[in-house]
Amino acid sequence: MAAALGTALLALAAPAAQAQQSWTNKPIRLVVGGPAGGNADSLARLLAEGLHQKLGKPVIVESKAGAAGALAVNDLAQNGKDGSTFLVIQAGIVSETPLAYKVHYQPFKDLKPLAQLSRTGLVLVANKEVPVNNLQQLTSWGKAQKDGVMFATYAPGMRGHTSGIVLGQLLGLEMNHVAYKGSPPALTDLMGGHVPLMIDGLTTSLPLIKNGKIKALAVNYPTRITELPDVPTFKELGYPRLAETSWFGVWARPDAPAEAQQVVRDVSLQFFAQPEVQKKVRDMGMEPAGKATPDELSAELKVAYQAQAEVLKSINYQPQ
């Protein structure tokens, strides 16, 4: 009986041991929801350095760009259960993308945020020939445009789109959205004078702002950012509704081993708290991340999701 009981206990313990070893014995994969060389990819490579230093094991960064991040989410769904695969992507994959596009994942069930890697926002930029340098001038100029004011964004249904709609409501302007497939073509048309305004991500617009090719009117961020200290926030201009923040983070499957999730979160927070790493983040046009817990991040995302849904509903937007 003792031998049989011992065998039974070993049989029960074996799956747990295998689960324990499945992530500790494998290289870690960081799947990137974006193109190689993009923000998510750059942050993933920083995180890979931190994980390698801490764990002493190979860390592979693999870009899965396309389908508004759905390809990367699908990779995590297929490979993330054993705790060897994690996802690095912007928070909009939960709070924006499922409202803008038809997706096959459940954002609050299939993805768990572990830690923020950086925080960022949007910026309202204008063609340098447009005769406006602040929101007051924009309001006067915009009301004089008989056909309304065109504004470009990097994608329909995303926060650049809805922020423009809200801005129009707050300023009493008719804002007409022009959607592009990504920031580069939109910025090209903005510089060429084909569209007067754009609401873009800080990281893609920042180099052009610094080079004087476009001008920034306000940032969609709770506080002024380090790289643009002279550009006011919408909040300080009296429009707190536009004081939104987006962030890039590392995500797991909710059913991945708890220890694997905790290790990746701890390493992320410790590594990205180092001054030299924070400088690299700022050089990308982003701000250092906060230390919110997974539960706090999920709660924040639910609020953002609801706000996004309400604006899209107000304009009868249908997921593409």
C-alpha cells in the first residue's frame, strides 16, 4: 500500500513539476505586436536584455506585425500557456482595437497585463503654414472654414480618431476625419499641406516637431512631456476630458504559470526603473512607466474601453 500510495503521489506531482519546468527550461519568447524597429519592438529588446541579465537564459524577440495586433495576440494564445511566451504591445490592443476592428479574441479574458514598460500619449499637430499656434486660434480659424476642418489619424476607430471627435465637440468645430494606414503616410500628407491637422502618437511626430517640419499645439497627456516642455497639455488648457494616457506593456495568457508571470513582472519593473533605461525610453519619445498592478491596469483599461465605446457609438462607427 505504501508503495502504491507513493507511486500515486508521484503521478500527481509529475504534471506540476512539468509545468514548473516548462518555462524555466525554455528560452523566453517576446512576441511583438508591431513592426521591427517600432516602439513595441524597441521596448521588447530592452526587456529581453533585462530578462537575460536576471535569468541567464536566451530571450528571443519576434515581430508579429499585422492585423492591428491580432497576429501577435494569436501567437500568445497558441504558445503562451506554458509561460515561455509573452506579448509586448500597446494597451490599445484591449481598449481600442476590439472596438475599431472585428477581432477573434476576448480582450479582458484572453490577455492579462503584467507590467507597463512606458507611457505615452497623442499630440495635436498642424501643418506649419496653417495660421494657428494654439487652441484659441484653432477655434477661430476652424469656425471660419465652411466645410469644417479635416484632421488625419493613423487608423480609423482608434484613439486618434475619437480624440479628434471629442476635440471638435469641446471647441464647437466640425471635425472631419481622414483615416490613413499608419502614421508615415498621414504625416507625409500633413507636411505636404493636403490635411491641416493630425492627431498622432508622440513617438512618430516628435522628430518632425523638433525639426520644425510640423508644429505641436497640445499634447493629449496628463502632464507636459520631457521632450516637449513648451507644449501645453489639453488638461491645463481646460479640457481634462482629453487628458488620456496610453502605454506599452508586457502581457501574458491569464492561465500561464503564476511564477512565470510574477518573474516577468518583477524583472520588468526593476529593469525599467534604472535611470539609463529610463533615458532610453525618453529618447524614444515616451515617458517611464508606472508601477500599477495587473488588477489596476485591467481596471484602467475597462474605463478607457467604455469611454472609447461611447464616442464611437455617438458617430455610429462600425468595426471594420
